[in-house]
Amino acid sequence: MVVRVTSCGLCGTDMHLLGGELPAAAYPLAPGHELTGEIVAVGAAVTGRAVGERVAVDPNMPCGACHYCRIGRGNLCEDYTAIGVTRAGGFAELAAVPARCCYVLPDSLSEAAAGLVEPLSCAVHGLGRRYQLPVLRRYDPAGVPLRAAAAAGDQGPQPGGDRTGPAARASGPAGSGRVCAGIVGLRQPLTPSPLEQP
């Protein structure tokens, strides 16, 4: 599929790419793995997606066949590729992405919130692994984060703005270190403890 990029976040990974620190990257390369956009073309074999849909893109493309993929640890894939890391990404007008990497965004999700789906999914997935939370452990790059972003909507905390929306109420006082549990369906916020020593 071809996606017209409407937002693409700048991540620390992009800085490592710029510094030439990722040996898997082949240059020249258009980085940008935190992307959202509108589908402008679909291949003949693509089903379930249509031109005009707004999508968030999961940049991860594990092989699905190696030992780590077979045990559900695609992040450790022996033949890992990623949009914006090992192949062209979202710092361009158009990005070629597999249909399996695209998740349709609800119309109610603003473009600003949509741009946070990929980084939020990383955080939610990490919390699920850290706290062994079944609701978060299912690797669904857009499902839980999209529900979280949709719950916060445009009423969440805004830079320099009022902290009264659902996301603000869930996160507690500024600087408290509490996790936004309310917007991902937990009954109470989690207070992270220091990481255990290996």
C-alpha cells in the first residue's frame, strides 16, 4: 500500500540513524517510524483496506519464522526489518507499507493524537510486560493505545493548558510518576518501583 504521510514523530532511534549507529540500516534511507497517514493506493492483493482510510503504521516487520518470532518475541527477530529503520519510512510525502502494518484510525482521533499511537503503543506494551498485565500483554500495536488516545481525545493535557480531561485525571498530579491507568482500563494507577537488578 502507499500511505500519504500526515504525521511522523522524531524519535531517539532517528538520532541514532543520523549518527550512523545502527548497523542494520542501509543508506541512503528516509527515516521515520512513528507515522500516520491516509491510504492513497492499495495493491491488487490487499483486502480489508481502502483508499482514503486514515491509518497508524506499526513499523515492526519481524520475519515470523525464526525462533524468537515463533515464541512471540518478534522484537528479537533474527531477520528483523522496520519501516523507517531498515527500509524507507515516514520522513517523506509517501511511504510504501504492507497492509498488515496499518491500523485504521477512528475519525474522532485528532491528527496530533494519532501521531502518538506508535510511541504510546511501545509504552503500553512495556507496562504490560513489566507488570504482567493480561490486558496490556497482548501485542496489539494500535488497539490498546488507540482506545487510550480515544478516551483522552482532545480533552487530555495540553502543553501549557488545562489538566482537567480524562487523561489528566488518570495520570494524577504533575510529576507524581503515576501511570495513566484510567485511560487503558486499569482500576487504579500503578506506581512504578525501581527496576530490579539483573
